[in-house]
Amino acid sequence: MTDLLSSADEAQALEDLHQRGCTDGLPVVIPTDDRVARMVLASGQAGDMVLGTMGPGHGVASIEKIAVAAVMAGCLPDYMPVVVAAVKAVIEPAFDLTEMQATTHCTAPLVIVNGPARHNCGPIVSGTGALGPGHRANASIGRALRLTMINIGKARPGSSDMALLGHPGKFTYCLAEDEEGSPFPPLHVSLGFAAEDSVVTVVGAEAPHSVLFAGDGDDPESYAALLDLLAMALANAPSNNAILTGGFATIVLNPEHSAILHKAGLTRQDIARELYERCYLTPEMVKRLMPAFAGDNPSRRMAFKGPEQILIMQAGGSGLYSMVMPSWCAGAHSNSAVSIKVEADVFCEIPSFSSA
């Protein structure tokens, strides 16, 4: 059982949670017994079911504790299957959660949702402003994951969470892929899942870096400039991807930029390969800009081990701007992206009644 706290009323309970360091600094919904029980029921799994442990504090991630975080974050019960899948993803060894939580880098887990869960466990928005305010599912699902990392993983700023500055994605960082509007197969299908599967992919990511590009309909080769710009933003010289190399990174194409690349005859795999080949620093740049990392005889430094480390999806509104998210690249597994199927078949629809 989760330890129980008591307060005179909800206002005092909120202050107690703040003082104990159990919040992200913003007000939370008080996780009363009834609210947590409803969230556990919505998961379709036993509250004492353990998924694993979360570093750096190595707290036990049970369904009940995850439900507490989901309540505090403002989730609806419908969101619980996605929250559980996101937690499963970050506790996979390949994600390097302990190291990621303790690094001085600003990385945060970006949650990408594919498949029917975008609608059944939301709606989780993929269009205009998907990473911004106003979208309850996006905001509360990403926030629930962060609260598990704080309260189960015990990541506290300045003691166990050592990010020098952080970024707003450390509050919440979640969106869906615009599968219906994309000219490419869904991301999860490209990763080997069935189209009807619901999948959560979590990848360590910096804040979005804007990539501005205006297409030229009269120049069939203008798509190459878009690829060049995406690569320049993705592996810019000061980034961890360029310096440390070998980690994953994410590209979020807006619909207009997706259409330009698709019209050029490129598949998602083609785009990843083209970007991989463009993402490097010359020996001269390595020696001049980063002598501490250069070694005695620097060579061309490739940002990625292969095209498969570049995740490409479509989201957002159509226009001039796409986004790229470089990553941390460190840890035993280079903070790899992890994809987990959402177990929506065990989801339990709960009856409507007023919460305590």
C-alpha cells in the first residue's frame, strides 16, 4: 500500500504536498483514496501490481503509485493506459532513466502516442499547438509521467535531478502523431507494430528547436534544402548529438514539410538516411570548436550510429515551422527510445459518480 497522509482539508493537503517536494511546483489534484481507487480501477489491473523500479531513488512503480501521480496531474481515468505504458517505457533498461534523471543535461522524456489510443484514451492532440497549453490529455499525461519520476524515482532538483537549467518539457512533454494527415505510414508501424496497435514511444529530448523553411513549388529540388536545414538543426555543433554522438533524436514535421518530402518521392526511411548522411562535423570543426572532446587525431564525427536513431513523425499545424529535438546521447544505452504497446484490452470503464 502507498503511505497515507492526512490533512485538515484539501487546501492544507496541497500545501503539505508542496512542502514535502511531492509536486512539480504547480498545484495538483489531491490524491484521495476514492480518486486513486477510481484510477486503479480504470487501469484494469491490481493496485499492488509492480511494473519495476524508477531511478535514481529506485522506488517501486506499482499501479497504485502510478494512479496517485495520474490523479495529481489531473488525468481522467481514460488516460490511465497511456500513463502506464509511458512508465513501462522509461523503466526499460535501454531508456537509462537513472542516469537521465541525474544528468546535468536538460533532457526530458518526450511521449509520442500512436494508434487508436490517441482517440480512445484522450483525445491526445496531434495538430496545431500540440505541445502547448489547452490540451488536457497531452498536458496531464506528460505531467503524470513527470510526477512518477519525482515521487517514485525521487528526482529532486539540485540533489538527484541535476539538470543545470532544465526546460519546460520537464513539466509535461506529450503529443500524438497526426496519422490521418501524414503521407507516411504511422511511426509505430515503421517501428514494427501493427497499424491497429496503440503504442507509446518515449525518447529523451531537449526542448523543440525551430526549423524555418519556405518551399518553392517551382523548384523540384528545393526539398534538399529542407533536409539540409533539418540536419543543421538536428546536429548543430554545440549539441550532444554532434559532440557525444550515438543517441536518438526526434523530428516533428509539419504537414506542409511532410508533403514536400513526400512529393520528392522520399519515404520515412529515405528521409532518415538522408539526414543521417548530413549530420556530421568535419575534423576541423571538431578540433576548433571542441578541443576537450577532439582527441589527438579527430576524424569526421557522425551524430548518429545509423538512420534508425532518427525518429520522424508528423504533427502540428501547417506552415513554415517544423521542430527537431536533439537528445542527451549518454548512459549505458545512450538514452535510447523505447516503444511500448498500450494494454487497452485490460482497460476498465468505470461508472460515473462524484469524487470525494
